[in-house]
Amino acid sequence: MELVDIQDLKSWGSNAVPVQLRPRVHSGSPGGNPTELLIDSHCHLDMVIERGLGVEEVTNTLADNGVGTIVEIGADKAAMLWARTLAHTSKLIDVYYTIGHHPGEASTEDSAFGLKFIEENKDDPRFVAVGEIGLDYHYYADQADIQKRVFIDFVRAARRVNRGIALHTRDAHADTVSILKAEAEGIPTLIHCFTGTKPEMEEFLAMGCYISFSGIVTFKNATALQEAAKVCPLDRMLIETDAPFLAPIPHRGKINQPGYVKHTLDFLAKLRGEDAATLAAACTANTRAFYRF
Ligand SMILES: [Zn+2]
């Protein structure tokens, strides 16, 4: 096996071993249990590093914020290879990964690779969900038909390999719900980076979905989303960064990174009038329940 630098993404392949992520020793845990740390339930660490954040910076911020586990999203070909390699070589933080096909990539017809990759890795315990998949009519409305076709293909693949699905849905609520109703009965479902309204959230909850909140909920103008977050049941909530995008306040506008999930946790605890440790423990338990790790 060839040793490569984590910064040099282009050289990453299935046989390359990345330089370790090395967080410092954790000083404490937000959940009160010394062995249980916060989880970033959805991030794109490959893109965080591609955008210029150093590994030291990322790992120190993880440690400073008590984040011990991340779920790395493999939603295109390069990302899924990278995610799998990272999950199997990181020793000091726990990394799990997903395999999916981002709706924004639907038109590339690259989805066949992802479907094959799902089958090839179906016995890998670090491969914890199919995602992100779904529909995005905000940016890619002209590709609705192919998005729907790819979405359905991946839901069926998730059923075959007995994994949950992590969904990206943007300005596509009605079609998302109708595909879930037709295709995803009995498949654990997570609405990643939920940005909808309270009635939309309630519809997802009634179908048994988990709801994940990102840094968007901390933004001052996100009042409708905050109304939803206030009443999301404690046993259905997850938190995530979706790094490198959507850094929470007080880092809004900067490159987001997994350690910043702590800011979203603290904001939500205050918003909901809950103790941060209680909310952290619930989000961690829900993340483990959804991804089954
Ligand atoms: Zn994402």
C-alpha cells in the first residue's frame, strides 16, 4: 500500500493509505459520559480539505469541541473511494461512510458506479447508509426526471443491502414524499440538512423519518426552520455540519468543519430550553440508531 498525504486528494485511490487524522486527547465530553463524544452525522471532509483547511486545524477543532465520530458522505465516485479509505484507516476518530449519488450529479449518468459500489461494499460495517440521494429542484429543476429515476434506483439498492437512506431534498417536498411512500416503506430514512417548514417536518415525522439540523438553523433569518426545530421530538433529531458548507454562527461564511457541530448543538439547546448534554446524548443515540453503528 502506498502512503499518501491527506491533502493530495488526486492521488487517493482504493489502495492508498491517507495520513492519519490525529485529534488531540479529548478533554471532556458533552454527553457527560467520558467515552461518548458528539457525532457529526453528515460531512464532506474531502471538500473541507480541498478548500484549504489543514488536517491539524480540523482535528484540533474536533478535539476542542468533543466530536469523536463523523459520517463521511460518498455521494460521487471520487468521494466514495475517499470516504471508504478514510473510514478504514482513521484510528483516532471513528469514521463511517455512506454511498450515494447527489441529485446535482444526476445528469452525469455516473450513478452506475455508485450502485455497483453499494453492492461491492454491502458487507462492510463502516458503510452505514445509502446517501445522500434525493431531489433538488432549487438548483437542478430541469433535471427532475433523471433525478427521480436515480433516486428510485438508489432506494431500491438500499433495500437490497439492508441500509437506511440519507436524503437531500430541496424545493421538492411533494415528489420526495410520493417516492418515499411508493418505494421506501420500512427503510430507515433520514432527512439530512432539513430546511423545510413545520408542516413539512410533521409529514416526514409521521412517515417515521429522522430529521437532521445543520448550521442553517443558527442563522438569524431562519425563523421558520427554528419554529420546526423547537418542536422536533427529542427521539428523532440529529445534528450535522454538512461541512464545508453552511458554517453555523459564529463561523458563518467561513469554511465549515465537523468540529463546528457543537455550535449547532448549543444553539438548539438554547432554542428548545434543554440542557446541552441531554440534547447531545439524544442526538448521538439517534445517529447511532439510524446508521446502526
Ligand atoms: Zn451533504
